Amino acid sequence: MHSEVYVPLRVVAENMGYQIPPFTSISDDQPFYLRGESVDFYVGLYEYTPYAAGIPEFAIPLASLIPKGSNLFQ
């Protein structure tokens, strides 16, 4: 998940002239919501980017979080 979250976050910050600390993982209490076929994570204002960047959100397809060959409904 590192590339789906950190890379776009870093690009937004660097385009505005900021450097951000390394992103290591999604925390246990990371805010998220479900939207269609994805889970959308977001970070708070000033957590990684300045206010002018808005609230960064990152959509991760639900299918990428389920191990191949598994059935969640069995």
C-alpha cells in the first residue's frame, strides 16, 4: 500500500514546495470510508501537507485487499 498512499502524498507536497516525513504504514485508527469498490483513506490537515493542499484522500480497490482465491462470505 506504500505506493498507493505515500507516492501521491509526496507528489502533492513537493509540488507545493514541501518535504514530508516518510510514510511507514496506515495506523490502526486511520480515518477511512467505503465508497463503491474501494476503501478511501484520508489524513488530517497539516498531518503531511499544508492546509492549501486540502485533505489528501487515497482510494485502494477492495479487491487488492482480499487474498487471491479467498472467499470472505464462506
